[in-house]
Amino acid sequence: MGTVMPVALAALAVNEAHLSEGFDRFQIAVVVLLLLLVPLQWYSVLGPFGVFLGPDGVRDRQPFGSIFVPWEAVPAAEPTSSGVKLRIVHPELVMRRGFRPGTTVRTGADRGFTAWAINLYAARPDYRRAIGTNDGLLELKSD
């Protein structure tokens, strides 16, 4: 939709210019702005973004920045209306890149499940080695 809309608006502007005396400057400005935003939209859609749990910690990659929180720095997580809030006890261990304020991570998965998994891995270091494996999934299902 975001890709088709600027093309449709450009076609509409050309059609209106053909039927009347010229281009509407505001409409052309909107089309140019939308066309400039299309690559950013595709980058955010196709890029490796989101929340990743790994043996070393929680990584949240977004188009404008990322945050990495090692397991030693986050003893608990709680679901919120906009994502999962990480409670950080050792902020000096947290690594940020780009523009990435706050400690709330957004996820496409169930926020309650994501918070539960983060709490489990923070409390049980023996489970961390199997994150992302079939054995790790079986351990999660048994808990």
C-alpha cells in the first residue's frame, strides 16, 4: 500500500495537470515526500529487525537504532500495552547504537509470552545455551 500510493498520487497529479492548466505544487510535494519514504519503508520491512533472544542476552534491532541487554543486566521483564518493559539493574552493561531510547522492546509475538521467556532465561542460565534450538523449544514447552 505504501508503495502503490505515491504511484497512484503521481498518476492523479499528471492526469489533473493534463486536464487543467498545470500541476498543483502541494500535491507534487506530497508525491515527492512519499517517494522519498518508500526506500525507508522497504528497508524497515525487509531488514532483520525485531526482538531476538540469544544465549548472551536480548537484542532489539530497529531501523534507527538497536539495544543489546545481556542477561546479567535484566533480572525481569513485564508486558505493557506497547511491548515488553525490561527492568535493568546494570545499565553500564547495556549497549545502544543509533537512536534507541528507553528499555521497552516491541515484539510481534505475544507480549506476555515474550516477558515470560525473558524472565525464564534471566532466572535460569542453564536454559540459555539452547535458545533457538529444538531442545530449547522442548524445554520451554515442558515448563
